[in-house]
Amino acid sequence: MLTDQYLIDFKQKHIDTFCEYNQDKTVETQKCDFPTKVGKVEVNVMRGKVFEKATVSIIFATVTIPGRDYQSTIQWLGVQAFPANPLAPMFMGVYEHVSEIGKEHTPGYFDIYPAIPFDEDRIYARSFIRVV
């Protein structure tokens, strides 16, 4: 489905790493086509003791973005890691290869979400609500 070798290798590296940490080589994979037949989706899910759930997903699609008169081919790799330890941060990364009108773009975005215990979050929010 992907043709960008970097994304292909990066996808496999993430799957191998999650499986190594979870000490479980079980990967659930689901594949489907877009209902409009403009692309394909693949979702790989790993579960274990270190990561409650980790997903590595890919999308390959050729679409016309609203407001444009040309097609874009998008290769998308998404990685999400939900640690079993509720105090460990969650990770989300998105890596793309976009081809359109003779140009290539390779944006990447990622974020690490800190884990905040619920009571701390509730007390923090309540302090702002009191001011209002």
C-alpha cells in the first residue's frame, strides 16, 4: 500500500519496537478500502504489559482537497502509544508523504501528552471555575 520506503521501514520499526517492549509478537491487523475507493487503510494494534495498546496505522489515498482543482496523493503513517502505567505519557506521531502538482512534501507531527492524575486535574480546573 505505501510506496515511500522510509515510511515502510518506519512503520515496521515501530511495530517491532512495540512488540519487543510488550514481549509479545501478536499484532492484530485490519485492512479496508475507503468507501469511495480513493484509498486504503491498514491498522495494526499491539497489546501487552508495557503498552496497554499501541497502534501503527497507514493510509494511502489520492484525493482532491476541497477548493483545489488537482489531486493529491497522501501516504500517512500514524503511531499512537498508550502505556499501561497511567502515569506514563501517551505518544502520538503522524508522518506523511504528500505528492501534488509535481511537488513532494514530507510533514511530520508528534506530541507527548503528559499524564495528570484525575484528582489533580479536577482541583486545577475547579480553581479556575471559582474565579469565574
